Amino acid sequence: MRFLVDAQLPPALARLLREHGHEADHVIDIGPGDASDRELWRFALDHQAVIVAKDQDFSNMIAHGGEAPSVVWVRIGNTRRTVLLAWFEPLIDEIVRLIEDGQRLIELR
């Protein structure tokens, strides 16, 4: 599965996903770190990538209907990178399963 990690999350999250056998890019890997949400949305659609983001913008975009990539909405508060990665890692297999089952929005709390 391919993932695109948004700018509010660390590049280490993309590395973690790669360690679990997935293709994963952080936004800084694909272009300017200040790419708009619409540009990231289009990239995800064009590359069949799942967006992993911390802000609500992408979930709002899904609610508008139309063609949409899957989005993993990370709703953990501000935390250290190591804590975030330790929290996220055991969820990876379940995230993949939900996406394969057709879920378009996966909200993680």
C-alpha cells in the first residue's frame, strides 16, 4: 500500500511505514513542504496513495463527496516523535485492513 504523510507529521512516520513493507513518502519527499491540501489530494489520487494527516482539512474534503483518496486522520495531541511512532506502529495492520475493506476515512484517537 502507498502512503503520503502530511507536513504536520514527522518524516519518521513515512520511514516507519516503509519498514512495515509499504511505499511511503513524506510531503517533503515529493516537492515543496508547503504544498496545498488540493495539491496533496491530487498527488494521492494520481498515485493511489493514502493520505496520513493530523489536520481536519482532508476529512472535510471527503465529506464534500466526489473522487477521494483514503485518509488516515491522526487525532493524537501534540507529542514527541518517539511517542507518536510507538502509538501508531501497532495500528498499521488494522489501518491497512480497513482501507482494503473500502474505508475512506479512518480516524485514529
